[in-house]
Amino acid sequence: MKNRTLGRTGAAISEIGFGAWQIGGAWGDVTEEDGKRALNAALDAGVTFVDTADVYGDGRSEKIIASVLKERGGEKPFVATKAGRRLNPHVADGYTAANIEAFIDRSLTNLGVETLDLVQLHCPPTEVFYRPEMFGALDALTVKGKIRNYGVSVSNVEEALKAIEYPGVATIQIIYNIFRQRPHDLFFEQAQKKNVGIIVRVPLASGLLSGKITADTKFADDDHRKFNRNGEFFDVGETFAGVPLDVALEAVEQVRPLVPQGASMAQFALAWILQSPAVSVVIPGARNEAQAKANAAASELPAIPAETLAALAEVYERLIKVHVHQKW
């Protein structure tokens, strides 16, 4: 497993992390034991970065992580969580110093630690990015010792560019994958200039880039790929990267022949993301041990040839770009 530096946090972390949304909820039935086994498998494979949020299973994900780390003992991985989506309604005026500190206190308890490695505002309303007092509150929580670093999980490139204007923002979490290529146009360059760490989520476009989803695939009622297909509960860009399913499935079939022998499409999709030196870590989720091990093994793949990168760019330009590029 190769390591990269997480921006100005200075932390050396595995370039492939563990996204813990799936072990929290909204991905169909993943038992607590399956979640523990998946996380243990990732850690055994050299993963040293874990990403979660207080709303993943209403704290279930954080508690599973705490349980696994307590059982394992020894050196702990870098654990990032998120705060803000517990607000109901989820509106800009809810992003106050008191509310965020209360959420952070709850995550401290769930994770069983005295200080959180990284707290990210969890896709806040755009208006929050224009409220410096919110970022000042995070600075104050750093001084208090409740958090070591803070960042923002953003919905789009414009929010990312605004967020990194604040000097305390150490990381940005953003969607970037073969079907969502816009971030590398401008944002990655600006983030590198400011030494901001980039955490890439939804790397497999909600499983599309595993190559295993078909038009006949059935999703459980509690799987966001069913209940949020049109953005009914949160930004549609978080589900299948916002690409219409029929278009995405056509594009998948054109990506499939480009996958090198000996690699899965999912591993290839992760390796494509890691082609960018601006990326600090990519955080695929895993429902079980096998997925966790396979994700980690993507770090071992060789560089993708220039002609393959060009072919992937052509698929994006021809089929995908019109649906996503200017939205996110």
C-alpha cells in the first residue's frame, strides 16, 4: 500500500482509504459483523485512513469503527468524520458554533476519543461557505483541543474553490471518478497550490464502475440507489454520480474493454483516480471482507497508459459530460 500526505495536516496516510458509509446504512442490509469484518480486512491490507460521518446509521458507523479499533489495539488509523447533516431541517442557519460543537461532542463519544483527527462540514448549504464565523468556530474548536484539523465535504467545484479561501481548511472531500471529471480542470491545481488535502468520495459512482450493475439489478428499499435515484432525499449527485442510469450503463460497457488483464473494473477505476498527484486519498466503501481487500489491492496497479487515459476521456466527453459537468 502506497502512502500520500493529507495536505497541510502533514499526516502520512494510505492512498486508498475505507469509506464507512456502507457499514452505517443506506446501502441495503450490511450487518454489524459484516461491517467489522470489512473494516478489519481493510486495516489488515494496509489502509490507514477511515472516513465516516455522524449520520451514517445515526452513529452506527462511528461506533463500529470505535469497537474495531479498541479490539485491535496498537497504532490507530487516521479517522475523519463529518458534522452538520443531523440538522433538521438542514439549513444554513443551523450551522452555528453551538450546534456543530454538540455534533462534535457526540462524535467524540461515539468514536471513544478525546480529539477528532479531522472534522468535515458535511455538504453544507452553499450559503455556509460565505459565513466566515462558521470557520472561525472551527478554529476555536481546534484551540479547545476537540479537533486536530477541519475541512469540508462539498457538493460541487464552486463550493470547493470557496472553501479553500479559508486558511484553516485543511482538506476538501469531493466526488471525482471516471464519470465526474470536472474537479481536475481547475480545483485540483488550486488545492495543490494551497497544500489542501483532497479526499475523493463516490469513486465507483455508487457501484456503477464495478461493472456489476445492470438494468435489471434490484436494490433494497433502504438502499439510496433506489430511494434517492432522483435526488429525493439528498443531492442526486451522490447517487450514481448524478448520471442517468441508462447512459451510465452504456458508458460502463465502453469502459470495460479498457480494463487491464488481472484487474477488476473497480480496481481500474480507483487507479484512474490515483493518477492525479493532487489526490491524497480515495475512499471506496466495502460491504464485506472481499471488497475491502480488493479495493486495497488497487494501490498495486501500474500506471495507466496515456492512450487508455485518452480513451476514457473520450467516453466522458461523448456520453457523460453533458449530464454532469456544469452541475457539479
